[in-house]
Amino acid sequence: MSERVFVEQNFTPVELSQLLTKVKDLKAEGYRFGQACATVVDDTFEIIYSFDKDYQLVNLRLVISQGDEVESITGVYWPAFIYENEMHDLFGIQFNHMELDYEGNFFKVAEPTPWNPKK
């Protein structure tokens, strides 16, 4: 049986203006898109984008304020439309230039943006 090696995960902070450039760089380096998720931290949103290459994750950590608009990464990694539509519907985060935008109808929810405390 082979020995498992666990590597501590890193979270690289990224500015809103740098996000798309960093994502394009990862794509050019051969990384695949793994996932994106959001959460509320104090009065901000934290979005984590995870990418994989050779079983190693790279995580980009984006912190935005209410009302900030995020450039979609679907032009680089098309499957991100699932995560971006989810974050839009549940948190109210606005993504610009999504390749597939459900315009707030990705989920059927009882109230708009139920996970956004400032709605």
C-alpha cells in the first residue's frame, strides 16, 4: 500500500482587477478548473476559486464588497457558469459577461438571494 502525502493547501489573495488575468495564467499553465464557492464574511463576500494540476490545488481567494461586480471566468473555463449562476442566485453577486446567464433563474428559491444578509 502506498503512503499518502498530504500537502497543506494555499489560498492566494487576488484583487478584483487581477482575477481574470490570474485565471488565464492558470489555464495557460495547464490547470483545470475545480470549483468556485462563496460565503459571507462580515460585510463582504469571499469567493474561492480552486484549480488542479498534477493533484495539487491552487486556490484564489477574492474578497469583494456588496455591489462589486465580478468579471466572469466562463470565457476561460466554461463550466464555471454553474458556480457563477449559483452565487448570483443565492448571494446576489453580480457577474459580468457570463457565457450562460440564467438571469436569476438557476434555482427556484422562496426569496431572492437568501444567503445575502444585506438584501
